[in-house]
Amino acid sequence: MSDPVKRKTLLDMRKLHDSGEKIAMLTCYDASFAALLESAGVDSLLVGDSLGMVVQGRDLPIAVTLDDMVYHTTCVARASRAAFIVSDMPFGSSQISPQDTFANAARLLAAGAQMVKIEGGVEMAPTIEFLSNRGIPVCAHVGLTPQSANVFGGFRVQGRSPEDAERILASTKALESAGAHILLMEGVPRVLADTVCKSVKIPTIGIGASPACSGQVLVVYDALDISPGRKARFVRNFMNGASTVQAAVSAYVSAVKDGSFPAAEHCY
Ligand code: KIV
């Protein structure tokens, strides 16, 4: 009889962080990709609200609903057996009372997520504390948070000025103190990401941040060069030199694990 596959947990993410082995995460929105990505060695699947752009064809993730996220989380969880599953709380589902946010997050956990991701800074600390004290682990997403693109005036790198960098750094410390279990940094200068990595103890996941992060994530359609149009600086096309999608994903996992991705050219 073959060994049953054991699903990775938050504890496994913590162990990877503590041992210095990088965490390889990719976004995932459906069953076929879930099976393929984890068979290629991806540690964690992020059911990201980037599905609003790459699946639904929108310009922003703002219109993605909680029902959409529950549906895609269910599709991913049904086909996945080993990866640690994180689901995004879409715009409007967490910028409310902690109690209502808990009820929304509970729907994602019931759909198969093991952790929810919440965008925002220090203002989200009370909500994150409420959730993590009641059994819902939270990944706090700071920096270029796409749900705030209307405030930023587009998808713009955050934390470039000393004041902005200080604000983001202070937020990361507050979110860790509030009980966030993982910190995701997107679109921030490398020097700021390096400082954050030194100042928090929880695992950090980077996208357009720094190779010093405990792990990396990319939108899978970007990594496989499926998304049309101009790519962000932090994207690398892993289909280059790969003869199959599986080989490209394995190349991504290897490059994250051996520290060759992201390179300096992928950082700000
Ligand atoms: O929604 C998403 O895919 C994300 C990643 C880009 C981090 O939040």
C-alpha cells in the first residue's frame, strides 16, 4: 500500500523558514493547475484575487466577490493533496468589522483554504488579531496591495520615500504583533524588504521584494508567459528553455529553492 500524501500545514511553512529552505508558492485558480503545480514541487498554492484579471479579464481585482473566491478555492482544494492552500479575502470582505470578516474568512476555510490573505497595513491589525485568536491563520499582504490600486494611482511600487518605507516597516511589525503568521510583501524596494526580513520573525513571501524573503510567489500565468501585455519587472518567463509546463514549474521551484530567483534585475 502506498503512503498517504500528507498535506503541508502552516507548521511546515514555519519549518521551511526556520531551516532556511525557501518556500515556493504560485497562484492557482483551478483543479488542473492545482494537480500540476504540486506535482512539480510547489509548496503552497495561493488562490489569489488576481483571478479577477487573469481569469475574469478585468483591469483590477476590485470586483472579485467572496463567492468567486469560495468557488475557485473549492476547485483548487478538490484536486490538491499536498500543498498548503492560502486564499485571498477579496476587496470589501475584510475592510469591515472583525466579526463579519471572521464569517467571510470562515467560508474560505470551509472551502479548503488553510490560511486567508488580507491586504493592508496597521489598520488591519485588530482584524488580524481577532481572526488569529479564533483559529484563522492570516497572511498579511503589504506594499503594492492591488486592491488599493485606485488610491495608489495604478500598480505602483510602494515605500520609495523614507516616510513611506517607515510606514510600511511599522505596519509589518504591528501585523506580526497582532498575530499574522506569514507576511507577503509586493512591489517594494529591495532595501526595505531586506530590512523587514531582518526585523520580523514570521516567514516572509516576496513578489517584487527581495531574495532575502523566506519564499517567493508569482502569478502562475505570468511565470508561464500566458498573460498578454507588458510584464512587471519582477516577472521571469519560466517557459524559456522548458519544453513542457511541468518543466517550467519545476524550473521555478528550483530557482526559488536555490536562490537564483529573484535576481537583482527582478527587484526595485
Ligand atoms: O492575488 C494575487 O495573486 C496576489 C499575489 C500577486 C501576491 O495577491
